[in-house]
Amino acid sequence: MEILIRYRRAIVFGLLPLLLCFFIQVNGYARAPQFGDTPIRNVRWMQKGDVIIINYDLVGVPEDEYDVSIVVRQKSDSTFAVVPFSVLGDVGVRQHAGINKGIRWQYRLDFPQGLNGATYYFEIKAQTLSKPSNHPLYYVIGGAALAAAGLIALVASIYQNTQTAGVPELPLPPGRP
């Protein structure tokens, strides 16, 4: 145990950062979302009764997954922004690229009084979801951290055994009078 105290600075500044790198998912190797270039094209909508049907094209790699979100905006009021809740279809996480994707919004469930005016439009955004990385660096860091922890435990146990082997055990002091 004394050896751990003696080398605690090396453990804190050497081993712990390695363990933190291993246990915390570092997205340095994952592909970052592309915020500037949204892959949404050709947004169009029409109303059929109490349902608004929104169609769009999601341009991208078919194997990639996207998080598609929708916001209702008003041209005459730049502060107006409503996220509809009563939507079905190609919206939310795990969406794939494709042409003529569809969203059905039952707007009367969100706005029972309806929407007045014709200046509304829909803003659809798609964010590429990052894929988990199985980079070999994770395995190298983890193996090094485990080897270092094992070596420290081995040295500490050997040091403790050699220190107590040659020292005779002293009796306890007498009790207080």
C-alpha cells in the first residue's frame, strides 16, 4: 500500500487519463454531422382536410441514418416557430435517404382553432447520426491501462510481502491504567 502512496502522482497523471480515454467515448474518429449542408431538397406540402401532407427529398448516402426534424414557421413573423407533435411518417431518428419522403401532420390536434393565414412554411432539417467507431486505438489504450493496473497491483503485493516478511510482529502496548 505504501508503494501506491509513493507513486500516486504517476498513477493520477499517467493511468487515469488513459482510463478516461478508454471509458469516455471520444468522437474524434466518428464522422461529425454536417450542419451547414442540409441534405433536404424539394420541400412541398398540401392540405387534405385536417391533415397536412409534407413531401421532401432526403439526398445522401442510403446506408447512413439521419435525424429528421420539422418546424412550422411564418413568413411575416420571424419569431414564430412551432414543432408539431402530431406527425407521422418519415420524421425522427433512423431515417434513410430517399426521394418523395412523406410526413403527415394532423394539425388540428396541435392547433384546435386552426392556423390563420397563408404565410406558413415548413423547415425540415436532417442531421447525420454519427456511427460508433470500433477503432483499434480503443483496444490499445484499454490493453495498456489494464496492463499498467496489473503491474501496479503486482508490484504493490510483492513490495508488501517483502516488507512484512523480515519484520517481527511487536506485541500491542499495555492498556491504560
